[in-house]
Amino acid sequence: MTKLSVNINKLATLRNARGGNVPNLLKAARDIEAFGAQGITIHPRPDERHIRYQDARDLKNVVQTEYNIEGNPIKYFMNLVLALKPTQVTLVPDKIGALTSDAGWNTIKHKSFLTETIQEFKRNGVRTSIFVDPVLSMIDGAVAVGADRIELYTEDFAVGYAKGIEAAVIPYADGALRAHELGLGVNAGHDLSLDNIAFFKNNVPHLAEVSIGHALISEAIYQGLESVIKQYLQKLQ
């Protein structure tokens, strides 16, 4: 079964919009795990507009499943991850002030930087995944820099699938096969939803984990958090 890691950034956005501590992020993480999710993902950004760095520290003592921290490996982020030692760090090439992630790493252009960064995390026992587009040369580059896993950036699939273009999944299937052949674990995330997750799962081999936040939290507004998580788990079997 492909594991479901729930990104709780949007819950933090809602909390921050009003101030105070509603919704309670720590309780939400506990509940999400109790409902069956196999991981919690956060993506703290420098402006702390949703997840705050203190949230990352507080969640370390709460998350009982896999704890995945995503972000651009600037110095403050690296120090945070090295201090907390989560299950996994996912490196994302976000620009400062980016609304959301919008591209994977160029693993060839940034080979030296990624190699040095990943070595530091590995020395500290943190599994490292890097965000990549479904391009075979970028996946080959992920091996060269020493990553343990890749996270396939799935926006292009989601956009194509919504238009009825089922062939949009082909680069992801090919990329997952290549990654598996090279010894990389395969994660995926961005714009995956209840509408497209089963098709993606059924057509992309060796899929270890998906990280889903915006769609899942939006769907939960209508259907409830427990119901939506259980639907994802069923589709991921």
C-alpha cells in the first residue's frame, strides 16, 4: 500500500488567519494519525505564513508516524531539520515568497549544492527526498547527488487528468520505473486529490508515499477529515 502523509499547512493558515490556537495543530496531527494516515508533512517557509518554526518543534513530540519536513534548504531550514531529525526531509527549490511549490530541482545544474546538502542530512540519519519533475535526466541526477528518494511534482498530471488527458500520467510512470531501477524510493505530491489519486496510484508503479494537503483539507471542509482520510486510504490500497 502507498502511504498517505497529510500536509497540514492549510490548517496552520486557517489558525493564523484569526490568531489564537484554533484549529489546534497538535490535536489535528494526532487526530489525522488516529484516522489512519501514515505520516504528517509540514512545509515551513521563511515568512511563517502557515507553519511556524515553533510548530515544527512542537510537532516533533506529537507525531508518532512518519514526520516529513519540506522546504528550501536555506541555513535556517537546515538548522531546524538537523536539530529535529524527522523521519524525512524533502528538499524543494522554492523561491523566497513563493505562493506554492512550482517546479522540481535541476539536479544537474545544482549537483554540487544538492550533494553537499544531502550528505549533511545523511550524516545525521535523516532520509532525504528531493522534489523533481518527471524528467529522466533529473531522476538520474537525483541518484548522482545521493538522494534516498524523489518526490515527483504532480501538477502537470493533475492539470492534464482534469482535462481528460489520461496520457498525462505516462511521464510519471516512466519516471517511477527509472527511479526504482536506480534504487530510489518514489514519493509524489502536488494537486493530487480524491478525483485523481486512484488513477495515479494504479498507473505509477513503486509508489511509496503521497503527500497531500490543499485538496485533502478542502475536501474535508465538505465531508469531514476522518471520512476524507479513509477515502484516500481506500484508494491507495
